[in-house]
Amino acid sequence: MLVLSIGVVLFLGTHLVPSAPGVRQRIIDRIGFNPYRGLFSLASLAGLVLIIVGKGHAPVDPLWVPRNWGFTTAVALMPLAFIFLVASYLPTNLKRVVRHPMLIGVALWAGLHLLCNGDVASLILFGGFLAFSVFDIVSANLRGAKRADTPVPWWRDLIPIVGGVLVYFVFLHYHGSLFGRTVLPYWNAVFS
């Protein structure tokens, strides 16, 4: 559990630095932009590795019993999380509606996974990412984050929808081998 906790703190802490522009700029002024990017990337990667290893070895200490509706809701709504994540990297009209598609996608991913996992390690992982996403959305809005104002052709909005759904199905299919918990029985329960 300690490795997971350190990984979450390192990964999310690294990603909090840009939300404090003064701190970020002082680091850049001291070591330079490219070394800052390198350290940011290395710290993020180290945090991610610790999260993966830590979650894989964490004991399952239950806090609550997830309800079946939580699994059903997660299976049904997870495509939205992937659509938001894919849309964050592309010019789409979605960015004219929402300011932070990546953070909304992460918040959805984390919140939906909390509905399905009632153990301490999951609370640390998914609760940490959910809290980070909400904090970062509020922080970015307070710093003046704006929605995109340039319209793009409507067909570009199809790319994150199709891409997000395809990525979702890949994760759905390989979830058991990647993360040790198969999702397909819940998929069958939702759509049968």
C-alpha cells in the first residue's frame, strides 16, 4: 500500500506543479525549460510505475461492498471517459463546450471506478485521481482557463467519439489481463 501511495503522491504532485505557475516558473528559471520537462516526465513516469506496481501488490482491504448498479453504471458510462480523453488531444467542438476534456475524462474514469471498487487501495488510487481532477478543474478556472472559440468542421467531432469507443472496447476486452479483473460479465449483464 505504501508503494501505491507514494506513486499517487509523486504522479499527482508532479501534475500539480503547473497549477502553481509561480512555483513552475521558479523551477524553470533555476534549471531551464528542457531540464524541467525532463524532470517532470521522469517523475511522472516513476509515479506511474509505482502506481502500477503498488496497485498490483496491494492487499484487498474492503471498506464497502460495491453494488451491482455501480458496475452497470461504470460499464455503461466509461465510453464517455474515453471520448473526453481522446477529445483532449484533438481540435473538436467539444472544447468549445467544456474547458477541460482531459480532466473531465479522468474524473469520470476515477469516479466510475470508485463505484466498482470498495477497497482501500482503490480509494487511494481512484479517490486521489478524482480529487486531483476536481481540484485542477477549479484551479484552472480560477486562473482564467477559457473554452476554445474556433469552430471546427462537425466531422472532427466524430473522431474522438469513434476513437474513444474503440479504445474503450480494447480496454474492456483486455481489462482482465491488464488489471486482473475482467469486466465482460458486467458488460453482458448491462447489454443482454
